[in-house]
Amino acid sequence: MEIDLEISDEDYVIEKAKNILNANPTEAKAWMLTAKTLYPNNFSVQFEAYMIEKNAGHVKEAAKCFSELILKFQQQPELWKEIEKVTAALRAESNSDDIENQFLCEMFRHISSEVQHKLLLFTAEHCEDTMEHCKLLLLLLQRFPTAISNNGPRLVETLISAEKHSVDGHYPINSYRRLLVCDLLPLLSSEDIKIELSSKMLYKLLHKAIEFYLYYLGFGSSPVQDNELKIEEPWSKLFGVLEFIGTQLGWEPYLINFGRDWSKEEYWQRILKFYQTKSKVPMDEKQLLFCVSLFFLKCLHEYIHSLTPESSPGQTPLTYLMVEAFND
């Protein structure tokens, strides 16, 4: 084997390890361990050591090398390409059959929590694409619920601002609104962590969630354009948002709790109880407005659905008119 006399000592060791890797992996690893010890601040040496462990399928060893790279060489373009692979693998973890993605996810689990947190936060902060930034920050919150109190409100504001300036921001079912309503709000409501959001922001979130789900349920002036959007039990999820926002605003628990065993008749009695007990004292009219409106729309949706031919096979489609009932 001919060795280029003009290359540096570090590059010589790297080339030596590469050339004998297939024939003698143990010797190649020994060369790289020596190089890592001699040149701890050389990126090429440290990155090649990581790649050797990764290609050999050594999860723990690769995780250790990758952690050292994250802490020492955050500005290296070659490392950023690998970081992007890791974050992409994490976002597709639940439905990925790719062998490399599975390895990267497993490797990430062997990295210390401190480095995991640093990696996700650093990546999100340096991402120039707004949507990717939001997805990475969401991934951080999903992995580290303790980060919600600091980064949750910031992500809420970023998504709302990005939606406002996006091309399809006027349409309730857009990519930013979907991330906000379907991913972030359920995450915020699932953790027992106090979220510092103003009343104005909470009402805005509730309005956006209601608008999103009502459009999805067919109340909008135009059909849903996202054919891939499938939401299981949308009413249940909408009621979950109402309960979360209502709790943050200090609303009456019995008025915002729509459990699986609730009934329309029983909930109507709750509304009457609220109105009667609050009629003699200053009342939070917004609480009553939102709760009664959603209750009415839920009843209306069930009524409309009961009239469709799909819900009653064999029934001839008829035209119905909803009228107000009068009592003598």
C-alpha cells in the first residue's frame, strides 16, 4: 500500500483504518482509538471513528462517539448532515422500516438525556425553515415534557405567526394550524404543567381549534382539501381542547367536562344550573357562550348526520326543515 507522504498524521491514521477495515475490523478500530486519543480535537478523526462504529452496527459505541461530536463540533457541515438524519429518523420512528433509521433511533436512546435535549434544542434554533423549526421544537417537547413550560408558549406563538404569514393561512385546515391543534395542544393538555399563556392567547387558541374541527366536520363553506387528514373522534378531541383551555381560564369544571358517559339531556341541566346559580352575580359570559355554542353544534351535527342516507341504508332521501317549537 502506497502512502501519500504529504498528508497529515491524522489523515494517515484515518486512511490506514479505512484500508484495513473490511479485512480486519478489530485492527481498524484499534487505529481509530489511538487516533482519537492522540487527536481529540480533530473533527475528521472523531467523525470517522463514529462512522466506523455506526457502519459496524455498534449502537452504544456509536452513541458515545456521536455525543462527543455534538459537544465539540456543532458547527461542522458534515456533522449537521448526520444530525438531520437523526432528527428525521426520530420523527418517523413509529412507522419506519428503514434499517438506518431504526439504528439512529436506537442510538439516540443510548445518548444521555442532557445531550439529547441539547441536540434537539440546538437543531431547532438553527433551522431556517419555519415548519421544520416547529416540528423539531415539538419533538423536543414530546421527548422532554419538562421543557414545555419554557418552550411551549414560544412554539404556540411561532405557529400562530407562521400561519398568519403563510399562503394558505386564511384556510382553517393548513399545515401550521394542524400542527398546533392536532399535536401541540393535546401535548400541552396531557402534561400536568402550568403553561404561562395570556387570556387573550388562550381564547385565540380555543377559537382556532373550534374553527379547525368544525371545518373538518363539514361546517365550512368549502370541503376539506387535505385528503390525508384523518382524525379519530374529532368531537372528543375538540371537547378535550375546551376542557384544557377552560381549566387554564378558571371555568367551572362541570361545564367543560365532556366525558364518554355524558348525555345531551344531562349536559343541558348543567347549563341551566350554571345560568341559575350565576344569574345573580357577575357571570363569565364567554364561558357560557363557548360551552353552549359547542353543545348546540354537537347536537346539530348529530341531527344532520341522522338525516343522511348513509346513516339509514334503504331510506329515501328527504328534505327536512328545523323549526322552533312552541308551547301553549
